[in-house]
Amino acid sequence: MIEMEADKKRHIAILGSTGSIGTQALEVVDANPDQFDVEVLTANDNAELLIEQALRYIPNAVVIGNESRYSQVLEALDPKDIKVYAGMEAIDQIVEMEEIDLVLAAMVGYAGLRSTLAAIAAGKTIALANKETLVVAGDIVTKRARENGVNILPVDSEHSAIFQCLAGEFDNSIEKIYLTASGGPFRGRNRESLTAVTKNEALKHPNWEMGNKITIDSASMMNKGLEVIEAKWLFSLRPDQIDVVVHPQSIVHSIVQFEDGSMKAQMGLPDMKLPIQYALAYPNRLRSDFPRFDFMDYPSLTFEEADTETFRNLALAFQAMKRGGNMPCILNAANEIAVATFLKGQIGFNEMPELIEACMDKVGFVQKPSYEDYIATDEETRIVATEMVKAAYSQGA
């Protein structure tokens, strides 16, 4: 059990501080200056915002992933005696700093895997917002966390909800969990109607404010599919113990059903700062000024069955989870290429699951992958997916 002494601040490293989760985490720090110190900030390419954050929070060190931006960051922060590093390897190494108590893993996509494993090897508590880490290599990540006595605290609102429902219940068997999904901007639409949707339409989420990649994933329901796989590893579940239900109001964040039939749900307004704060402060709950839920504002909470025929990505994620091995890694890599190319206008919305399924059929399957197998699988899948996109794009040009 993690303990936070009343007179001791928790020193945190925020990996991906310029993204949606990272910026909201800094808002949590602002609201609790007596609880948290920012020790490390990292960003991939957004040097301007990283500099702005560093000048405000004066961390021990910052890392800019894009090495071409190093001199810009160094020039701005060197007078403040803030250490500046560059490159992805520097992010992996910075989490080993002795002063760090907790690492918020908020980098987007597969890129967050190495640094999370490095933080686990260094014995740091992990607040995990990077679901792809467990999707790609959940067996290795959870095994190394157990071996190093490292706690992985979920930050995703759905997994945080399950984690909160399990407080005091860890010795009681779970019969099933229900991950809730808003349904995204295209809930109720059929597959044919999604053929011509635009990037801007897909980026208009009805309830949550998120980065572009996760917003597109939400629109395609791949985000929920990735969360299904993440939940399997976080809570040691079988595929048949995980279900998804569409809940348009996004008030019930997830539900746990125990073997006696009793169900517990965690509820609240759709605000990521709450699960972020819960993870950063765990096991304590900190007082907050977050808006409060009012039943009169939501007199009716509704639930629907997920439409896996229209939103094929969710079905593909369940398929990948059930097959296991490196299949979820293939799914994730193909999806990252699919989303990137959709955002560039190179493929249509309905072509994303087609590309992902084609990669799942074509890339070599490994039943019991090593870490090196995962690296090779990710690389192979990205090459295959990119070649497929180029071929289709050149034919359509």
C-alpha cells in the first residue's frame, strides 16, 4: 500500500506534459501545491508549451523528444538552472531519478511503452494514462511490475472507476465488469452513413475534451476496444468477464459486478481531472473544487448495447484480446497508422477498421512474444499498414 505522509510532498514526473492529460495533471498540481512537486516534464515536439510549463513549475529537468528542438529549449531554460535533455532515450533514463516518487505515463501511443518499463525497473509508482502500454505488452508490463513491487494506478476514467469500485473488495471475486462508452459523435448512425464523415466531424466529441488521436479512437470506438484489453491486464480478467455498454451521458464511468450479483458503479461528471487527481494522490482523496454532479441535471441515465457491426474496431479489439499473443500489438500499431492517415485525409473513416483487419490477417502471429517480438511486430505492422495506405491512395489519386 502506498502511503503519503501529511508533511511530505509527492515528487512527480509527467511524461507527455503538453498533451491533454499532462496539462490537466498540472491543473491538479496547481490546485494542490502542498501535495505535489513537479520534478520532471517531458514533451515530444511542443517545445513552446514545454518551455512555458518549465518556467512556471521550475522542475529539476525537462526532456524534449524531438532532438531538433533541443537548442530552443536549452536557451530558454538554462538561465533557470533547469536541466535540459533531448531524445526518446533521455525520457527512458530520466524516470530513474532518485527524487521521483511517481511517474505519470501520459505519452500518446506505443511511444510510451519503453519509458513505462524503465520507470517500473526503477521501482517508481506508475499513474498510467497510456493505455497502449498494456495493449501492446500487458503480459510483460504486469509481470515486471509484480517483480519490482510497483503499483500501477489507472488514470483512464473507466479503469479508475473500476479501481475505485474495488477499494475494500480486493479479496472478493469479480464476476464481470462493464466499461461504459459515450458512443462518441456518431452514436446511432449506421455504417453507410459514416462513409463520408470528415476529420472535423470525428473530432467533435459530445462529452470529453481530449487530444486528436484519442478523440478519433473514441469516434471509431477503438478507444473502448483498447480499454477492454487494458482492463484485462490491470484487473487480471478473462475476456468473457469484460463487456461494454453505451452510456451517452458519461456519468456512470464503469461498473463492477461481483460473484454474488451485487454491482458497484463509480459516477461523476465527465472531467479527467478527477481520475488524474485520484491516481496522483492515492490512497488519499483530496478535497477539490471540481463541479459537482446534480441528479436534477440528469433525470434520466440511459444505456444501450454497443453496435459492433457499425463500429468494427470494437469487435476487432475483442478478437485481438481473445487470440492474445502479439495480436493486440498488431491491432494497436495498425490503428495508429489508420488514425494518422485518416487525419491526413488519405483514407476514409470506414477504411480504418478495414486497414486494421487486413494487418491482423497479414502480419505474422506470435503466441508467446518476447519484448523483442513486440518491437518487431510493431515495426512490421507499421510498414505493412503504410504500404497498404500508399497502394490504396495511389490507386484513388
